[in-house]
Amino acid sequence: MHIETVNLEDNSYPIFIGEGASLSLENFEGYIAGKDIAIVTNEVVAPLYLNEISDLFSNMNVIEYILPDGEQEKKLKTVHKIIDRLMEAGLGRDSTLIALGGGVVGDITGFTASIFMRGINFIQIPTTLLAQVDASVGGKTAVNHKAGKNLIGSFHQPKCVICDSRFLETLKATEISAGLSEIIKYGLIYDREFFQWLQKNIQQILSNDPVAVAHAIQRSCAIKAEIVAQDEKEQSVRALLNFGHTFGHAIEKLTGYGNWTHGDAVAVGMVLAARLSENMSLITPEDVQNIEEALTAANLPISLPSIDPTELLAAMKSDKKAKDRKIQLVLLKKIGEAFLTADYAKEDLTNLLRAS
């Protein structure tokens, strides 16, 4: 068992990482309020793991809510349905929500917890690699709006995060690749040595080698914890975690949520951000090649789908980081160091989108 801590004074919490981490009631103790628990999961995860998690709390009142699978469920209507279920069961301010699933389940559950009774406890049990290394840590919760991804949300930190590597055994290869997209991001924005390690170990992660996977998860969570501890509500350095995401969210929107995975969209977004960084003479063509080769090795795309560049640019303008109606992008100073800026030639961005 490995434990990382997100240090946020009164909102600090542990991340338990390891095989079987979700099977130990000890990891939950001290993080559950009262005797009422609601476990939110989806129809893919429920048959695999719901009973074993519910059975941990046999001395408590446990209700379950099972969502259909997919990004299309990340909407306010879903939140209303969950709240209706909580009210019907008589749950109050001293209840605890548990998110058992990937990023969609975690986002919906966290957002529901942030607004139900003006905020209740919740715990993250992420079941995908992407959620374990990214979505479950940091307290960002949100649902989508037709104008863009994650536009309706709040910051609401979990009481703890439990990353059980057993869950990865049932994932499809595409889901491992999606997680690798975010893992590679951490190396590019924060840790050059980690990126270099990833270049040598991507195949081991794809084949679910336990040592390589454990290191990838631990280092990713440590990096995110360090950044979130500096900037909980994204006023400065935390924005760097969105490297590739301004492009990626626009791709997801225009291709229809769920048709491109988040990891695929972010991978292409990182390539576009890297190429723009190269155009500004910040990184070298060799750096861009190394980034593209790492993503390709992870079975991730590096080229845009068939999208009108003008529509893509318009979708990017609805990004949450936009300031004074200008698109702010996370770019690279070098491998391992990123920055947020709107100070780039707009024609360079337009030409990049047209050429990609």
C-alpha cells in the first residue's frame, strides 16, 4: 500500500494506492459521516465490483444508484435523478456519497455531493486508469452543457481517494491508453525524468505490468497532489494540468461526447500545443517528435479528426480558461515545464488547425 496526501489544510485527504486497497474497511474509517451511504456507479462497473464494496458497510444503511454508461450521462438531469433517490431514501447532511467508477461517475457524484444539502462527504473509488491518475484527485466536479464540457461545476474535495489496481485488470486496451494520455501529460508539464521513464516503459504499462503501473499511478498522483496543494481552485499553477485540454474538450464537443475518448482528444490536443510551442521556438522539432512517438507508442492518435478548423476555434473560445474573450493555452517552455498564455500569434493557431 502506498499513500499520497493532498495537502489542503482543513481539506487535506489521503490517496490510497495499491492492489486490494478498496477491500480494506480501514481505508474508509474516519472518512464516512453518519450511518447513511449512497454508492453511485454505472451499469458496467456494478456487476463487477458493487457487491463487494456494499458488503464492506454491512452495519450501515447503504443505497445504490446505477447509471447508464457513457459521457452523455454527465448532465444536470442525471444529478436531479440522483438527488431524487437520496431524498426518497431519507438521506441528510450526515450522509456520504461514494463514487465507484471512472471519471464520468466521479464527476457526477462529486458535483451531486457538492450541492446536496449544501455539501456532504464523498469518497472517490476510481475504476479506470484515467480516473485514478487524474479525475479522482483535486476536487474538480462538473457536468457538461451543450456549449461545452464541464461548464457547470464546483470545487468539492473528496474525503479520500482509493486507487485499487485490481480494477485495471478488467479494462479494455483503449481505456489503458486513455489513462496513459494523462500520465504522459504529467511528464510533459512537470517532470522531464518521468517522461523519459515513460518513453522506456509504455509497453509495460500497456501490458499491465504491476511494477510499472504502480509507479505510473504513484508519480502521477504525487504530481497532481503537489500542484493542487499550491493552487486548489485554479487561480494560477493548477491551470497547467489542462495541457492539451482546451483543444481536447473542443474535439470531444464537436465529435459528439463519447465518440472520441477523453484520452484520445487530449493526446491530439497535446500534439497541437507542442507544435504551437515549436512554432514559437520554445521547444525543438526533436521534442515534438519525442512527444508524438510516446503518444503513438501508447496507441493514441496524434492528428485531428475531420473537423472544420473554424468550428474548432469557435468551440475553444468557450473554454473555462478563456480570459477577456481570448483563448488561453498551456504551452511548453521545455519538456517538463509548461506555462499558461494568450500571448501567441492568432494566425499561428489558425494555420496550425488548418494544417492538422
